[in-house]
Amino acid sequence: MNRRDFLRSTGAASAALAFPLGKWTGRPFARSRAAGGWRTFEVTTHVAVSKPSGTIRIWVPAALVSETPYQKTLANTFDAAGGTAQLVERAADSLGIIAAAFPAGVTPIVTITSRIATRNYVVDLSAPRGGRSEHRAALEHFLRPTKLLPTDGIVKATATEITRGAETDVDKARAIYEWIVDKTFRNPKTRGCGLGDIRFMLETGDLGGKCADLNALYVGLARAAGLPARDVYGIRVAKSELGYSSLGAASQNVTKAQHCRAEVYLAGYGWTPVDPADVRKVVLEEPPGNRPLDDEIVKQARARLFGSWEMNWMAYNFGHDVALPGSKGQPVPFLMYPQAETADGRLDSLDADNFKYAITARETSAGE
């Protein structure tokens, strides 16, 4: 048995404000749960390879390995009986990978438990808040193109057109957000959370998809417009306390509750949360479904999701083009699902017949 604990705790401060669903008050959140609004969750991922062949490798995303104003990772613990496991970090993307290996003949089973504290987060965009700016090198990292998020060609041309006439970075960030809400749609037939191939989306004019498509489009367009931006890959862990049935976990079984969000860096304000994909989720899925953009519930979600997040969700990382430690295969576009390889090659992370995993989440008291 191989076990290692990884501890992170911070005292970062954030704003936790609120509004009740049904009436926009101009304040994105309405109530806090405890001192400072922090809530604690325990998220457990159990992974097994159904048809092992030769040496088996399994990779699972850990909760964020750096602090943010909206999440403190208290512990990432893991167990790989009969094999070996380690936490591998890529600090620039707050990426932690639990990498496990099993020799032939050993039943490959990995269990990972992440304990986190989260709180609702809002950035007040009515006036710059000042404070220490992010290091230039860190911001440049979130301006770079990646394999599926190019910043030239049609991406650059589209970003330039969208932001034409925008005078400030806030104006540019909002223009891109509004364009995505207006022009894209959530496609329920998209596999998983989507792939995030934004050049393909723009060249074909097919602007449908799910969160990893629509929010990747936001990130790519923002970078092309000169705004540092990043996808934040994670998973929903609780129901929405604002009353959105479509924007929360329906039960403690969150195996299929993965959700990608986005952040954009605005000078004078810092990292600012956005989630145009969830606006489109409200349009499609919030009962009775297929709501128009001028529906009051949609308008409330649209206003709230530029600048704030409800933290019934756990963040994993900001990574793109993720090389899996010890893998013989290509990097994955992002790490939001468990991954595995056998002697026969990389398994399909969405193929439940050959690669089984279950993820559960429960809210805990601070002392547990």
C-alpha cells in the first residue's frame, strides 16, 4: 500500500455576497454558511480498470494545489494497494496529478480523497480594487496559445471584431462574454464536457457544445484580445443554493458532474470569474427548459455569471496540453476526468464498460 497526504491551507480573503433567485438585487450572493462563508467538502474518487493488461497506469486530478480566494485545498490523500502512487505537480497551472502504477497481475484500484473549503466569490467591477498585481511571467503563461486554443488566424480576427470600440479591459472581457452568450448554444449530444477545439468551432460556424467548448472559446478569444485568461477544470459538489436546479449536483454521486469554468485577469481587479457556458445551461435545462434569452431567470444568471461564482463546485486545475507522467501516449487537452493506460494503450475515459470510476461528494463540518 502506498499513501501520501498533501496539505494546503490558506487564509485568503474573498467577497461573499448574495441574491435570492427570482429577483436581481445587484449583489451576486445572499448568505454565508459559516464564519467567512466557508463550506467544507470531501470528494472521493474510486477508479478501477475492468480489463487490465500488463502494467497499468492511472492518473487522477487532485484538487487545486495552490490557494485561490474561492478554494482552500486542505488535503489530497490517495491509496493504491499493490501498486505505487505519487502526487506530481505543475505549479504554473495549479495542477496536481495522482499518478499510480500497478504491475501485471495486480488488480488496479485507486482511491483519492480531496478535502476542500470553498466560498462564494465575487469581484466588484464597479471600481478597481488595487492591491498587488500578478507577476508578469504568470500572466504571460495565460496569454499563450495551446494546441486547441490558438490565438492567431480566425480566433484573433474574431476577438478583434468582438472588442472593437471597447475602451477598457473590463469592456473587452464583457464584450466577449456577451458575444458567447448570444452566439453559442449548449448541445446536449456533445460527449462528456466537450473537447474545446475553438478554431474548428469558429471555422465551421458550429458554436454548439458544452462547458469545455464554450468556456474554452471565451478563454481563447480573451487571450487573442490581450487579456490573460484560463479555463478552470472542476466538478460540481452540491446543489445550487440560489435555486438553479441545472447548476448543481443532484445527489452525492457526482461521477458525471464535471464542469469547466473560466477566469479572466483584469488589471486593477485581479482574476475575475466568468461562466458563459452555465448561462447557456440555464437556457437549455432550467425547468421547463428551452428558455429564451430574455427570460427573467436567464437574465439573472447572465448578470451574475460575469464576475461571480457560486462555490458549490471544486476546482481541479488550469492545465492545457497535460502530459501524463510515465505515459506512452500523447498529452490530454485537459485533465478533468481520470485517465488510464494498459499494455494495449490509452483507455477512453468516458467508456464505462472498460474504465470504471465513481466520484462522491459530501459536505462536512469544519472539524471533520
